[in-house]
Amino acid sequence: MISRIGNHAYVKGADAAIKFYKDAFGLETKGEPWRDDNGLVISQNLHRKTGELFMTVCDYEHLPNEDFFNKYNTDNCLTMLFYVFFTNEDDMLKTVEVLRENAKLVREIKTGLSEPVCDIVDQFGVFWHLAVPNDESVANSLN
């Protein structure tokens, strides 16, 4: 049985991304990033205030397979898609406002629905699907 999945976002400019995601999602770090000899981030965990691991950020040079990056590289290489579920619409909208900086809105923000949603590719090329689920079992798992 799977108990948890780990998420790594490989981005151009991991130091800036770490700060950005901390601001966008109210995350915290525990310690300094693990860096290579060139100072690039190999791994930095970002945690929710509860201590639960939310995501890990790495510089794109540390993708497990360099051929993958070379084959699919664009100005913003889409290397990850995250689904983030919020307990209420206001919290989702606050996060959208931070993520919108230099971003591409894939799906306009739809609020006032039974399940408010937004899809956005942020300035680091990471795709975010943000939603307030109406499925009670999903909503209860967020508390």
C-alpha cells in the first residue's frame, strides 16, 4: 500500500523558486538546501506548517535523465504537474495571486462553482491545478 508520494519540481532558478513557493503556499524549510559543487540546489524540501512534506525543489540540471530535459526543453520546461486542494476558496485565490506573477493562465479562475478551480503554469514552468474539492472525502483529508 502506498502511504505517500514524493514530489520534485525541477526548475530553472531553484533558489528563487523556493522563496516563491514558500510565499505562495505558506511553506517552511528545515535547514539549508543540499547543493552541488557549483552551488546549484540538488534538493530542498518545503513543508506545510503541520510539518508534512509538501514538495521538493531542485535545479533542473539535476533531472535524473539529462536526455529527457534536452528532448523536451522549452523556455519553461514543464517537468511537473501538481494538484493542490484547498479547504476554502479564499485560500485558493490568495495562492493564485502569488502564482500569477509572470505566469501563464491555462484555465481562467472559476469561482462560485461547486468546485472552484484554476490551472496555471508559473514563472518556473511548473503546472498547478488548484481546486476546492466538493468531494467530502477529499475535503476531510485536508484537515
